[in-house]
Amino acid sequence: MAVRMKDIAQDLGVSLMTISKALRNHPDISEGTRKRVLKRIEELNYRPNLAARALVTGKTYLMGLVVPDLVHPFFSQIANAISKVLREQRYSLVITSSQEDPELEQQEIDQLLARSVDCLFIASTQTALEGFRRIEDQETPYILLDRKLPGLAANFIGVDDEQVGFMATKHLIEIGRRRIAHIGTPRVSPALGRLAGYRRALRQYGIRVPAGYVLIRPHGDDAGDATGYDVMKKLLSIRPLPDAVFCHNDPTALGAMKAILDTGLKIPEDIAIVGCGNVKYSDCLRVPLTTIDQDCEAIGERAAKLALKLLDSKTLPRPKTILLKPRLVVRDSTRR
Amino acid sequence: MAVRMKDIAQDLGVSLMTISKALRNHPDISEGTRKRVLKRIEELNYRPNLAARALVTGKTYLMGLVVPDLVHPFFSQIANAISKVLREQRYSLVITSSQEDPELEQQEIDQLLARSVDCLFIASTQTALEGFRRIEDQETPYILLDRKLPGLAANFIGVDDEQVGFMATKHLIEIGRRRIAHIGTPRVSPALGRLAGYRRALRQYGIRVPAGYVLIRPHGDDAGDATGYDVMKKLLSIRPLPDAVFCHNDPTALGAMKAILDTGLKIPEDIAIVGCGNVKYSDCLRVPLTTIDQDCEAIGERAAKLALKLLDSKTLPRPKTILLKPRLVVRDSTRR
DNA sequence: TTGAAAGCGGTACCAA
DNA sequence: TTGGTACCGCTTTCAA
């Protein structure tokens, strides 16, 4: 079935080594032979078996990406951006989704390690560090995306989430809102950072809100819109009603908006909304959504480039943190 | 660094073979030895090197998925569904995007073949058959998703697109529209099928529309919303203005809706819109979008199951076509 | 029930 | 410039 180096060697009456060297542009092969070999390779549509090559070189030209939810455009955009950069260097990317389940995530990581990927990208839903130790044991470089873990010195690419929360809340204050609520989610660092930023903005402007104004929706992103909807419903039963809600991400904001509109209230007249992520299509929504752009394209691109750099240097350099600048995108959901 | 079978064998003072067999539950190993081996494997967190295993068994436990646009929820939902099924059988999935570029697609396929994936899933942007012959040469099973190629006898999973087009157009007729336009895209089978269905519905109801009512937006899905917008703008300059537009997919419909609203016209009062795909979040849009659901979850799931079945049977069974039932989802964009 | 040898398809290293 | 040999980590086959 598949053509092997041996076949070509026999076919051409040279040794297997000649083929191997010609293929990789080894310097010590004559121009004539190389041409002849390459021509035959082309004709027979030969492709070296990467598994065999990996076995001896230790490089698989395979990287792994683990995201909490592949359908969330934030992550699929990151995946896409990473892919684009890696493709140019002939790397392939195994993409898996953990469905926001730490245990599943760990399984996937183990599976990828068994495959000896050259590098791992992880938007982790984990809180324990143990799994990462295992990655380090294998000396596989890895890069955390979007979410970081306290106490873990690892490569990280994301935004300054405290800044994100501050920016969003400040914007709401500046358009005159005072009863600003927040919908967050537990555990993951971006949500925690954004909550902290929200708090700082309120404090800085001397605004106090009822304790019930901070709600934490269950779990992670996987069903952000559905749980965002439910939590917003709860928020709508509180008096005084908030006049603004800052949501920790766009899908949650989407669900919240739906809940508000369902009740017959108006956005932004009655309640203004800010999301996070500037997910694709968020300007096509029922009410176009004001959001904090995290430039996910850039996150993916920078991550991929960092990965390639890590593989270049023989010794593992010490972990690098890249923080991208968040950017406020104002749309109708906060427009007067 | 990584623990190998040899290490465990030495550690336990048995032969490498004992480990290998214990690991795979080979019958001829004593219960005691097996237990002892498995325990140590657990402790050392040993994972067999899949590349090495692949080299000898010829099975990589790796499959490949090529889609035109990973950020398009239609495809990321399919990817997710495939992943879920495969994960249970310990397969990994390499996911790549062709960006609607046939040449890039071919490169990606070649790369995946070099990796000797066990099976390929392709939502192809190709029109030539040559690339598929190459897959067949390697005897790698493959499954076409969503888009099929005329003249290629291959496994296919998707919907009956002619039916989709018919259904959508019939719905517009039934709500009283007569000046029904269509925005399609060239080359790919779903778009062609839907156009045919559109034509049949008009014919069946004795409706004639100006030739200019059928517009083909450039290229594929990658920027459906942007090109949908542009093409709709053109459509809006035609007189008499259409009172309905059937778009070949949701992103295109999104762009078209934006163009209509920008002009100050109302949806559905002035122009009703139907899309295709029932992409996630399409009920949260400016005007919730009537669409034809293709059940992409099911496409992915069926595809993955078929793949596993193909790998089970020793001889390549003859190509199978699975057509899922399309389903009309009525929302505000066609509501009176 | 256990183990030794051969080999999967390549590459590294060294000899001719 | 070319080619032989060992070996990457594992499985298959067969002998002990």
C-alpha cells in the first residue's frame, strides 16, 4: 500500500540512506542523485511515515490543544489561529474539548502525552496542579491559554483580567449607571480577575451595591447562555433592580439579555449589559453587545509562536507570561 | 524522561514481554503477575508510546478532520460531536481548517495521510477527484461530511439538500411571499442542491422570479457574513425589491439581515429571511432567524460511529450514504 | 506462563 | 558522496 523509502531505493537501485538524505536536503548528496530521487518521490507520491520518524527523532510534529468548549467561538478562534501558524511549519494540531470537566481534561492531557506531542496548549478547567507536574515530568513544554492557575509557574498567554473587569465596570459607571450587578462563574482565573476588577471600579467611584448583586453562575462556559439566562432571572427578582450587568463572558451576557428581554424590559434603557470576549457575530445580536475584546486571534498566534520558540531552544527557558491589552467595544447594549 | 516498558521490566525483574502482555490483557499471563505489573504501571504513571505501537500495528488511533472553517459553529459542532464519540474508544482527532482553499485542503489531507491516520473526515471544498484517489491508494477509509462530490463514490453523511431548499422556499411561499430571492455560493454541493430545491418549489407553485433574484456570493463559508452583506446590498438595488430571501447558510443570512436592517427596511415585514444550519445562538440575533436545522450533532455522531465500524470490518465495505432529515425552525425572521 | 528474536519505517553515526 | 549498522519503543511469532 503506502510507498516506503525501501521501495524507492530498490526502484532506483540506490541505498535507502541515499533516499533518506536526499529527502532531508542533507548536504552530502550529489545534485544529480538528489534530483533523480526527488523526481521519483514526486512521481510515486511518497510521504515519509511520520510515526517512524518520530520514534527515532523524538519529534512528532504534533501539538495538542485542550479547550473547555470547542463550540465557544472564543476557543475555536484561538484554535484556528494556532493552526494557521503551526501549519506553516508542518505541525499538526490535535484539538480536544474537556467540556469544562477537570477529570476529562486530565484524561485528554494524558492521551496527548502518550502521543508524545511536542507541545501542549491548555485552556485549563483544572484547579489542582498535580496534572501539570505530570506534564513537566515528561519535559513536554506547555502553554496555558486564557486561564492561569495560582501557584503554577507556567507559560501563559491571555489578558489582564482585573483590567478587563475594571474597564467594563468603569464604562457602565461612565454612562451613568450606579446599580451595577455582576454575573461570574466559579474557580477559573479570568472570572475571578474580572470580579476583582469590578470591585475595584466600584470602590474607586465610591459606589456600593447590595450583596445580592454579585451572582456566580454554576460551572464553566459549556452552557454559558443557558445558565446566564437562569441566573439573570434570579437577578431580576431582586429589588431595587440593577440598571446594569457586567457578565464575565459573552455567552453568559447573551443568556442574560434574553432573560431581560423576555421579561419585557429594555436594553439598554432599563438595564445595560457588558460582556467579555467580543465573540464573532456579537454585533448581530438582538441588541448588539458591548464587550471587552480579548483579541483571541492574537492569543492563538502568540501562543503558537511561543511554542515554536520553546522547541527551538534546547533548554527549557523559564516560563513567560504574555498579557494582551483588552479593548472596550461599545455597541447598543450600553448606548443611551 | 518518559518511562518505557523496558524500565518497568527491569524494575520488576521480569521480561519486557511480560509487561507488554499484562498491559494488553493478554490471556497467557498469571493473575498475580498481571496485578503486580499493573500496579507498578499505575505508580510510575506509565503510558505506552503510541508512535511506537502504531509503527508495528499500523493503527495510530488517530483520525483526521478537515473542515472549511473551524470557527463556523456548524463545523465546530460537528467536530465536537465526532470528538465525543471517538474519545470513548481512545481515538484522538487532528482537526484542521482548509479556509475554503482546495489547495490547502489537499496539503492538509496529505499531511494527515503521512501521519497514517486511521480514518479521515472531510467537509471538502474540492471539486477535483484526484486528491481522493490518493486517499484511496493508501487504503485509508474516509467519510465526506455535508458536501459530496459528483462522481465520487464515497461514504457521505449530510442532509438532502434539495429537500432543504424546497422546504425553505415552500415556507416562504406559504407565508404569502412571491418575490423570493436566493443567495447561494458556487461549487459546493449543498449550495447547488439547495438552489435546485428553491427552483423546484417556485416551479411547483407556479411562481416566476426575475433572473437577477438568484445571486451567487463569492467563495465559501469562511466569510459568509461579510460576503452575504455585500451581495444583499446588490440585491437591494433591484426593482421590484424581493419580499423574501432564502440564503444557502446561516452566516450568509446573518450578513444579509444586517444589510437589510442597515437600509432601514424591516424583517420580516419588508423582507423575510430563511437561513440554513440552525447554528448555535441563531435565536439570539437581532431578528431571530428562521432556518433549516441539519442536526450537525447527529452528522458528527453518525460519522464517528461509521468510522469505527469501517475500521472494524477487515474489507472496506462499499460506500454508505446517510441522509439526515432536515427540519424547519420558524423564528421571527419569517413571522408575520 | 514466560521470554528471545525479528522487525515496523525511519534516522544517526561512522566506515568505505 | 555513498552505504552499513544499530536502534527508537513497541508487538508479533515462536520457542522454552
